[in-house]
Amino acid sequence: MIATMIILTLTAALVAGLALFWKNIVEWIKKAANKIKEVLGLTPDGTRTFISRTIDGFKNKSKYYYKNKVTSEWEEIVYTKAVSEDEIPDDILAKVYKQKIDVEVSTTEELKLAINA
Amino acid sequence: MPLGRRLKPVEIESVLARENKSVPIYAQHNSDEIKINDTNISVNLFHAEKPQYSFSDVILNDRTYEAIQDVLTLYEKQELLFNKWGLSETHKKQKRAGINLYGPSGTGKSVTAHAIAAQLGRDILTVDYSQIESKYVGETSKNLTEMFDYAKKSEAIIFFDEADALLSKRVNNMSSSTDVSVNQTRSVLLILINEFDDLILFASNFIANYDPAFMRRILAHIKFELPNEVNRFKLWHMYIPKIMPTNVNIKKLSAKYEGISGSDISNAVFHATLKAARLNRDVVEHVYFEEAIEKIISSRVDNEGIGNPILKRTVDEEYVKKQFGGELPR
């Protein structure tokens, strides 16, 4: 899945070739996944990324999913991080402005395309 | 009135008035020192007060509450323990124990200190070290001595809030006059604490750096933890006024947002309410509470540049499949 692909296969060369917005997201996901592994001892099975416009500005969200081996239940961890408007690619910005404030817009597919480009 | 601080000259009159000592005074304020002229009235520069909270005002995890009650037995049943059962022969020094309440900010340590005083039927003298510390050599130690004298006379329980700085290790290799002064202050404090024949409360965020000499004086270190889901429910319930018109789903808030303190919840309720008023809404919407608590979580220091995990929750399998286009991630 996308998360495993992002976390395990991204190389420095690949990251270097990405636009700053996507590069920051990829590095952020790696850091967060490492943190989850460090704190919970878990490797997320999947991740999704979103962006939203809030009253405090734009926020990137990354969501991590894993199956708790003890309870066998799925759990979700959500990280948020502020992002400045001028960093956001025009096509993503246009999608966000089409939505109401606080509505999450998925950026997962765009991230996948950017990585594979 | 803030506690454990020096009174300004204009405040002395109110203290006198409260004590029915309405005589004219002529006060001069000269840096750290207040002199009262033409009167033989002694004005204490520290102020003990009646406890403002009881245990009904604080929601603690069971383990924390039980640990506190265990220690308080020492004070509530002193006669039985020390006289009838003879502990005064073998554990004389345990009568003057200290209790260290430690844990993250906003977990109810200060409120609990008041609740302890209330349960014991005592006044409380809250000490803010920044109010005692003086830039003049020797003055800090003098202030500490005055404060302990006042506590003895007023029979108040001393409560050192934010005690980390005060109780941290003395400097071994003194390289400056500041180091000498800090060591002198801590040595004086240690003597005062050892000579003080009563309960002392400490509250701190960190426990690792305490001077071992202080650690020996403390009978119990009681850990305060962030509330679990059950207690988060109680806290949301407690902080949202009964008369507030709202469609809030407290159960959902309690389950969704982990890692938050009672103080965070209190602030979130306040900000959610402000938003509803600002937008001229008839009810405080549930979403306002979520926005407020997410904002509080997001505003925390992000040392690692990861952002903050705003929630960790259990989700059902169908939800996960929906997130991944109908399949589970693997």
C-alpha cells in the first residue's frame, strides 16, 4: 500500500526531486512513522494525507492506520501541521478553496503521483 | 490576592482592615523592603488563606487519589499512630513529612494541594519562589526564614508550587557568586524544612533533578497523570455548565481526544463558548469544542517538527476500508 511504499522505499534522491510541498510531506510522514514505531512499537499499515483551510490558516494532516495486535482493532493516529499558503501547489490550493472552511481535502493521490513522477 | 508574595504598600491597608486593625499607617516602599512607621503593628508579608478547593473540585485517577489518602491518614490519625500505637518512639521524624505532587501541567496538582488543606481543616500558604528570590545576596534566605516563621505562627500548610527550581541539586563546582548564592539558599531551605514540624506540600513537573537531601525529607511522591477516557468524560462534564445551551457530545469528545489535561479541557470549553457568542449562535455547537481542543493540542511546542498527534482513536474496519478505496491497507 501507499504508506509502506512511502515509508520504506523513498530514497534521498527521490525526495530531492520533489517539489518542496511534497518533499516536506514525505519527510514529515517518515518522521511521524518513526515516532509511532518508537513510541508504540508499531509500523503503520497505511497512511493518508489531507489538507484543510482553517480559521488559523492551512493545515496538512497525515493519518496513520494500524491494527492493534492485542485488541485486533484498527486504530488511527492523526498528525497536523501548519503549512503556508505560498508553499501549496496551485492545483491543491484550488481544490481547497472549492471546499468550505475546515473540510479536509485528500492529497494522497497527488502525493503518490508526485513520488512516481 | 496572590499568595506567598510581598504585599505592596497599598495592599497593607486591606490586610489591616481584614484583621480589624484600622489604624493609620505610613508605609514606605523601598525596593524589596516595606517599613511601617509610627505604628507598633506587625504586618506579615506572607498571606495564608482558606483552601479554595476540595476533593469534589478535582477529578483524579483512582491510583493518585488513593495515594493521597494513604498519606493523609498520617495526619488525620496522628494520635492513634504516634501515641497509642507508639510510632513516636520509632518514627518520630515521619510526623513532619513532605508530599511531592508531580506530573504534567494541568493535571490538578495545585487544586489538590488546596483540597488536602481543606480535608485537614488547615489554611494554606502558597509559595511562589519567584516572589521570594531576591537579587540581593542573603536576602532570599532571609525571606525564606520569614516565610517559615509566618507559617508556624499561622499554622498554615506550606505549599511550594513550581518547586523544581527550588529543590534541584546543589551545585558541586561553584564557579560564580551566583552558584554560591544558590547553594546557600538551598542549604538554608533544607535546614528550614528539616526544622519545620509540620506538613509541607510540593508541586513539580519534573522529579529527576531533585537534591537527594530534599528527597529524603519527602515521605511520598504522588504521580499525577493525564486523565483516562472515563475521567476525561467527567472533566468535560464538570467544565461545561449545566445551563449552557449546547449540542455537545461529551462521550465523543472523551473518546476522541487523548493526551489532554483537565486544564486543556477547561480552556477548550471556554474558547468554544466564546466562539459561539462571537458568532451570535443560540447554542454552543459540538464542533466548536472539537476546534478548540484541536487548537490547544496543535499549539503545543513541537520540538521534533512532526506536528502534534491530535488524536488517537479506535476505528472500525469499514471506516479504514473506506479510507483506502474499499480495501484494508497491507
